[in-house]
Amino acid sequence: MRYLLLLPFIGLLLVGIYNSDAPRLFGFPFFYWYQLVWVPVTAILIWFVYRSVRR
């Protein structure tokens, strides 16, 4: 379960994946909203791993 914590690290480490302006969301370039999406996803993953390891 702890390996799930590598997903945000890898997803944000590979800048070449999201280094573009093309798909805009509410006026935000892809570069910014891709990073902002990872904030709640990371929080949910941390909570999920914490709950599974705690037991």
C-alpha cells in the first residue's frame, strides 16, 4: 500500500508530461491545473495508505 505514495511523486516528477498550455480549464493552462489536481489526489492517497497501515 505504501507504494501508492509514489504515484504523486512520479506524476509530478515527469514535467515533460504536463509541460504544455494546450487544454485549458477555466482559463488555467494545463501546466497549472494538472499540478493543482494532484493536491486532493495526494491527500486522498495519503489518507487511504494511513488507514490501511494503521490497522
